[in-house]
Amino acid sequence: MTSLSDNRTEEKTLMKRVKQSGALTSIRVLDLTRVLAGPFCTMLMGDLGADVIKIETPESGDDSRSFPPFIGAESAYFMNLNRNKRSLTLDLKRPEGKGVFLDLLKCSDVVIENFRPGTMDKMGLGYEHLSAVNPAIIYSSISGFGQYGPYRDLPGYDIIGQAMGGIMSVTGWPDSPPTRTGTAIADVLAGLFTCIGILSALAARRTLGRGQQVDVSLVDSVVSAMETIIQIYLVDQREPQRVGNRYEFIYPYDSFPAKNGWVVIGIGNDKLWREFCTAIGRDELLAVQDYKTNIDRVRNHEGVKQVVAEWTLRHDVKQIVDFLLQKRIPCAPIYGVKDIAEDDHIVKAREMIIDVDHPVAGSTKIVGLPIKLSQTPAAVQAPAPLLGQHTDDILREVLSYSAETIEGLKRKNIF
């Protein structure tokens, strides 16, 4: 194989032809993840400008390529999570494939994987092995229970993260069974925390002079997100239960029925409670001792809910929202997905639904990025790649492999 260039200036120029400048333009990520948590993390990094090289198994690739919904034969699930990435197929179980990977490692900043703990070590590609080749590498792992601890080797999926992280125990209604959240929140949280960990390690590298390992688990991520719910038990030894849409610490902060749907009202302090009572023509409630302070209203939430619901049920959703917002009282309709997709603020002003042109699926809509940067804005520059679409480009542009070298590797079925 040809030797690597010590100077990355030329390859960075090539990257910029495809991708405009972003906050992470100088960062290269080797993405060994699949399905959701890892791809969500690298999606964020790609949107922020990083050069994300998605390394996939030859022939099959990321499992989510076969997940619905489909546009023709292409998975919209995969397309949403893997935009702004380049796909390289590589058989890491073969010595030649491992050699290509190590060549890429030498000119990369981040490796991210979400295999079961120990898998990369068995392949000779664990943190100790890779940091010996490139001491500056940030090596990030996402797993169900983390890289150490008694549960290390147990399988980890989103529903397991939600179950053992506690969120299912407090989601739903008092008479309902433990309930999974409507989205894969354990995977999403782990992806977010991993992204934060990687960015922190990149910042620390400036002073440490070397990289480090980032270890994030699905269960830890959900436990962290439970925040004050866990404090109830730690402080009061009371185990929180399912309470519907009510909030344990503030009231009225709940969903309420209208004539034609549902609204949420969030009265976060006593001043807002007084203003709400006056707005709905119920000043006499201000003299009710059980409703006087927030802690009183939390204790007597059933009575408060009945009072509020008696008013909301007399009006339709739009009337309630328009009226209360005019009074500067926090209130909103409960949106369905259709409402989100048709809302001008969300879709147009905030660009949270965007159009991309896929080489096979054609024009399609995907979810945008919520991080808005003033000087280095995030953007979707490229659609999700076809399996192995950029293999030759990466080998030529990043590794400076000759055509002969590439053809020789192809004959060995490395790609």
C-alpha cells in the first residue's frame, strides 16, 4: 500500500468541495455504528460539518437499511439518520480490511462504535490497540450498560434502556402498565450524551495532547434524564408512580380537555396562578387556601384539575390557546405528527423538516437539526449514501491509494 501523506491540506480541500465550512469541518469521524444511538450522534456531527465516514459491512451494511418506512426500495429511517455521511464498505475481520481501517485511523480524530463491549478488543481494534497507533484518537463506545460493571455483557436495546433506566415506570397513567415513550428516547439520549462526550474530549485534547475513551450507556443516559424524579426517592424515600401528564413539582402543569381536543397549560408560579384565575373570571379561587401556593396546588392537584377542566371544556383548542397566550399564560395545543409537518414556524422558519435529493429515492423530506449556530451554521449538504457509495473516493482522496492497490483489495473481497 502507498504511504500516507503527512499533509492533510489537500484532502481537506477536497472535503470542502462537498461540504461547506461548519463548526466541525476539520474533524474526521470513523463511524462503525448502526441503527439509531450511534448514527444519531454521528448525524449531529455530520450536520455540524464533520467528515463522517460510515464503515459498513459489505453486501448488507447498517441493519436500518432494511427498516421501514420505504421510498421505493430505500429506507427513510436510514436516510434520516445518515445524511452528510460517506459510506465505505470494509470487512474488518480480514487482515487487509483491518489494514485499511488502521490507515484511516492515522488521519482521523474520532472512532465511534456501538458493538457489545469487548467485541472491538477481540478484533484487535479496542481503545488500547487504536490509541497506540494514533494517541490523539477519541474512541467512543455506546452500549446498553457501559464498558464496565456487572451488567457489562448484557444485551442493550432502547426498550431495555427505558425499562432499567426507570422512565417506563413513571410514563403512563395510574391505572396503566409501565409504558415506553413514543420515541426511542434511550437511543436518542445516548446519542446526545455521546456527542457531548466526544466534543468534550476534543476540547480536552488541546491541553492533554492526546485523546481518550468516551463510554456512554443507554441505561445511564435514561437515569440521568430522570433527574428530579429520582430525587423524590432519594430525599423522601417515596417511589414516584405514573401520574399521566401531570408534573410532580408544579401545578397546574398538565393536559386538559377542550371541546374539540386537548391543550397543555403550564402555570409555573403563584403569580401566573393569580393571573390565570383572573383571566378565566374565577377570582374567588384566590381565596381558597388549598390553592394558595404552588405546594398547596400540588397537594390538591385533583381539585385544581377539575376547576381548570371545567373552564377548558367550554371552549375549543384554538380559543383557549389564543386567549391564554394573549394573557401571557403558557399554553399550547397538543400536536400530532401531521400538525408538526404543517406548522410554518417549525417547518419553514426553523427548518425542522427539510428536502433532500437522494440518488435513488429522489426528492424526500427528513428531520432538520435543532442546533442553530450564527457563524458556522449546521446544514444537510448531502443525502444518506448508498451502500459503499464512496469507497473508491475515500481510498483515493483520503488514503492516496493507487488504482492498482484498490483493484487488488477488491479482488480479495475486502469491500
